[in-house]
Amino acid sequence: MQQSVVPELAHTQTSPLQWVATATAIAGVVALSSLVQPDPARAAQHGTDPKPAAAPATAPDPTGVDFPIVCGPAKVLVEKKASGDLDGDGRPETVAVVRCDAGSGTPPSGVYVLTQAEGAREPRVVATLIDPKDRLSVTDFALRDGAVTATLLGYSSADVPSCCPDLRENAKWQWKNGAFIRSTPSEARGA
């Protein structure tokens, strides 16, 4: 007769008393773990105080802004505006197309970028994309995907009447390396 390498173990046979003892121990662990729970608001924030979520920033309002445009006795008119985060800082900027409210002709436009620092009372002009001195008018203005686009109407010479721009160009500005960079898409054309 061969002897078993492993001696007969007394605990290989279970009794109902052992099952009751095991079930009681598991129930005790479950009950104790339900009493010792971390505060759900702090469970994943090791050593930090919870801070309330910041309210989303509002875009600067161009109403009443002192734009760098000279209109003489005429009023400054904000023709178009669009807002979005152009520089990726999480705060929206506003781009405004501005011109003098002249009674006739085609007054030139200015395109300005406004920002408003947190806690500041008034927005301020931080960039001029089109200067009115360039004698350009802006149409088809939009702000999409962090880029400003516009169609610019201009003049081939000083002899062209201001009522009738004879040049048309598409332009796009994007914030890159700390400045607004202008590009002219391939579909730019003469009028």
C-alpha cells in the first residue's frame, strides 16, 4: 500500500458550522465597510479643498468701447460682432467690425479684437486686424474654429470712387505665437 505524500487534512471536510461561521464573518466585514466610507465629495481629492466651479466667462461687449477710429462729427457704428476663444486661454474675445456712421459712400471699416480681464470693468482693444486707414470695407465676416474670416472690398487706386470698390479679397486671421497672423485663402479674387 502506498502512502499519500500529503497527509490527510482535517479541514478538507466542511461542516455546516464552518459555513455559518464563514457567512457571519463576511456579513461582519460588509457591515463594517458600509460604516467606514470616505466622504464622496472628497474621495478622489487627496489633501485638497474642493473649490466651486468657475462661472463661464462672458464675451466682451463692444458697446461704448473707445475704438481707434476717427469719425469727426459722425458716430462710431459697430456693424458686426462675433465672440469666441481666439487665443486658447479659456476666455472669449469679441471681434468687432466698426465704421463711421456716414450718410453716403462706403466708409472704410476697422476690425478690432476686444478682451476683458477677469474683474475689469471695461473691455479693451488688444489688436487691430484691419485699420480704417487701409480704405477697406468688410463683408462676409465670421468667427469659426478660432479663426476670423472676412471678405475685404478695396480700391486699386486713389482714382476709384469710394462708392465703388473694385478689389475683393478673402482674409483669415489666427492667433499663433502671440500674434494674429493673416493669411489669404486660395479663393481670393478681384471683383
